[in-house]
Amino acid sequence: MTNNREHLLQLSLLIGPLAIISALFAGTLGHVGGFLVAQAWSNTLPPLFWECVTVLGDERVLFALFLPFAMRYPRAFFAILLSAALAGLLCRGIKLWAALPRPASVLPAELITVIGPRVTRHALPSGHTASLFAFVGVLIGLSGCRRYRVALLLLAVLAGFSRVAVGAHWPLDVMVGALVGLVAAWLALMLQHHCRWQVGPGLQAVLVTMAVVSTLTLPLEGQGYDASLPIRLAVFFWALCGVWLATRQRQDAAIQPAVA
């Protein structure tokens, strides 16, 4: 793990340029700019690909991906949950304030490809993108491996682009969603450091249990992206097997001193 100043600086170096790029994009192309070009690119790949990629912005998937490490890194897991909560609050507030229409309610059907649910309201910002960038932002801040950070960021960008590919958001929605997610990650790490919150065994058990419960819904509910079932099942088994192995390791570690 990097120290607090380092990871806050790392996130700041992402937040600043992204804010400038988003402002320039909005000023030159407006809220709806770039959508048709982006969809023309995305249509070169099959809908199944975009359905599987876009579910990476589902908070249940994100929590499940980190579950195998939750007991080993409780503070990181708490920061991820806190950043998700902050991103959700920020997104909800902006959506209600801006109340901008989504592509499906503006463009004629022949000009838009919609994959999955057809949503029409509260475009700005993209909640899926915000959740994913909040998750990735915490991991980027806490990771000391540059290649690891770059890989996470590229995956987040691809998943953010998928929100345009499935016809759910305008490109600017995705940019602002990414910005909201990174800001939420920055705030979560800053609050955790300055407030010095401790994640005791009781709180840790509650948080892990909540994440496990949400993971159990992955095979049953795809939020309209039914073709993503293989990805959801893979994440489901990854999470539960990881938790089982982590629990066994902790039990073995507790037994060894007693045997010695």
C-alpha cells in the first residue's frame, strides 16, 4: 500500500485532467455530442460483448470481485464500500438536479442501438461508470504497482464506453460519471485517513455478509442484461470460492499456534 499523501495525489492527477476534458467536451460538443460516432464504433462488436462488459459497473459485481480479499484487507474493503456510497449519493443528487433525457428518449429508433433495458430519464451522470471508477479509484490509490493501475484504468474506460454502446448514456454522462467516481474514491480515502475509522471484527463480519448477500443475487438478476449471465456466474463462483478459501486460511492460521 502507498501512503495517504501518495494515493490522494495519484487520484488528484486523474481528477484534474478529466475535469478539464469533460468541461471542454461539454463546451464544444454539448451534452449529446459524440454519441452517434461512438455507437458506430461500438456496433462493430456483438451485443453480447457489450452486455458482458457493461455489468462490470454493477455494484454487486464490484463487491463480489473484491470479496476474496475483504477479510485480508478490511480497510481497503471499507474504503470501497464508502466510495460506492458517496458515488451513489453524488450521482443521485446530480441526476435529480440535471434531469436530462437519455438517448432513447431523444433519438429516433433507427439511429440508436439499444442493448438491454430501454431507459429514458436521468442521463447525467452514468451511475454504472461512477460505481466502477469509485472502485477502481480506491484500488489505484492503494496499489503500488503501476501496471496494475494502468490495467484497471483501461478496463474502467472500456466499461464506461459500454454505457454508450448499449444506448443508455451520452458520452458526456460517462465522463462526468467517471469524474464523480474518482472524486468519491478520493473523499473515501481522505475520510478514512483523517477520521481514523477502525474496522473491527464485528463491522468486518457485517460488511462481508452484506457483500455475500448481494453476490447471491448475481445469477438471478442481470438488471436487464440477461446475456451477461456467464460473466455474472463466473464472478459469483469467484467470490464464494474466494471467501471459502480465505475463511479456511484464517481458521488454519488460528489453529497452528495452538498446535505448536
